[in-house]
Amino acid sequence: MPSSWRVAAITPRCTACSSTISAADVRDATRREAVWYGHQPVPLAWRLLETLFAQVSALRRWSYRRWLKPRRLPVPVIVVGNVSVGGTGKTPVTIGLIEGLCARGLRPGVISRGYGGAVESVQRVDAGSTPALVGDEPFLIHQRTGVPVVVGRDRVAAGEYLLRTDDVDVVIADDGLQHYRLARDIEICVVDGVRRFGNGRLLPAGPLREPASRASECDFVICNGAAPRGDEIALHLVPSEAVSLREPVRRQPLAAFAGVTVHAVAGIGNPARFFDMLRAQGMAVIAHPFPDHHAFTAADVVFEPGMPVLMTDKDAVKVRPFATDDHWTIPVLSQLPDAFLDALAARVRNAAHR
């Protein structure tokens, strides 16, 4: 263990505070959490907007069922998504699906909206891409798996581009459950096993994009973070060793951080899950939550020199350009049941025959 790391009894002082998150932003986020996942009453304005949101959402889906024809790609399409906003674990699931399908002889490619990126049309993620351009999640998926990834606001156009440029036999649409313009053969819904569907209400009165019953319509429901219910598939995210952002060949087992006070940075949908994972490894955590897809600056992650700063892979791809020796990422391994992956691969092959 490096001698510069402090023990948990020492309370560090932050030497640089982020100027990108206002106190009002923090208050708003705290209030949403209390209403969506706590027992706070829903404000009247939110309830009124919920009614409007529900009508628009239902009309849009009805339109694609009745008279708007979804566009079908010439290979099977797996849609991975959720019915609630942020933090369910779609990206680890997508990576796990890619690894599982590749191991079973399939050639998957990924299309994504590229949320948080600057791409306006359609673009392939490659060695010259940056998270700021293509989005943090597509960038991470390509970096972790090496499969072709195409981003674009129009997922149909992204899928057609992917099939023109790469040899793939199945397309995975990341976060595409509500993108009904794209026809799909298999739907996978990811559920936060701890927070579930919150107060069960639609945006903005609750965290749901669609009614919770929509999840039961999907071919598979994957539960992340708690024991699955009913026919849900269990996802286990297993943290691996810590990897230095500045020198990826430099690694440390998580046990080396036990009893150490660490700064934990998380700009993901549910930062508490990452902080709890570090605490479970015996660390004393100074938590620094940021909004999902936060565009990090150096000032956001500068703390007392010599203290470890741990973050998720999703955040690390944006911090790496200005990382110091104190910055580490904790990749997680996605473990999905072999029986599920076997069944998924069989469905893909059956869909290809059809």
C-alpha cells in the first residue's frame, strides 16, 4: 500500500471544488429523489405534467402499433432499455450481452443515441472518437468490447450505417426501448433491483418513462442490484482490480484500499450504488456524486494530493485526459446466467431464419 494514502481516521480537505454544479441543482436532485424514491408528496404541477406526459407517450406508442410502420433491419435487433430514467445498469448489461453472444459464435454490433455527445447525424466510434463527441456510454462499450458501435439520433439510420460498414449478424440497440420507429425482435428491460420503479408514477411526478407494466411485456427482464423477482434474470456486477488512469498497466487489488479514506467520484444514474460497492470493500468513502453523463473538468476531480480518487469506467473515459497518479477506475465484470445467454442466442438465430 503506498505510504501516501491516508487511513480512514483522517478527514481530508477538498482543495478544489466543482463550479459546474450549483447548490440549486443539488437541491433539485435531492427533491426529486425524495419524491420519486421516498415518501414525499408529489407537487401539483408535477402531477399535471404527468398527465400530459402520459397522454403523449401513450399516443406515440399507439401510433406505431396502429398506423406508423416501424423500420426493420435485415438482421435481428435486440433492444436493451428500461422504463425508468437512469441508473439501472443498461451499459453493463449491454457489455455482458456482447461478450455472451460473441462467445456463442455471433457477431454483434451496437447502435446508440450517444446521449451527452455532440454527434448530430450518424458516426462510427473509432480510435479517433472522444466521449465528448460520441457519448460516454458508446465510447466505453467500444473500448471494453471492441465490437463496432455506431451513434446517431436516428437509430434506424445508425443501424443501416452499421450494416453497411461492418460484418454483424445481430444489432443491439442500447437504450432503445422507447424508440418505436426501430422494429425489434427481442426486448430486454433492465430494472434497478433496489429502487425498482420508485413511486410508480410517470415523469415528472415519478421516474417512469412508461408504466411499470411495460416491463412485463418485454422478452426478458434483468434485475440489477438485488434478488430477482419472478422470472427476472439476475445480473451480478463484480468489481475487479483498480486500474490507474494515467498508467493502465499499474493495478491494485481492491483489498489494498481497505481501511483507506478515498474520494469516490460518480457521474452515473445512481451514484449511491458505486459508493456502496466501495464501502462493502472496507473503504471509508468521501462521496462526490455528479449528474449522469457529467462533462468532467480537472477541477471536478482535484482533491488533496496523495489521496486515492476512485471512479467508474464510465466516468474514467472522460477524466483520463487530465488524470494524475491519484486517479483510479474500478471496472466491473457483468455476470449473466449461461442459461439466459444460451436462450438469447437461440432466439437471435431463430429470428434470423424468420
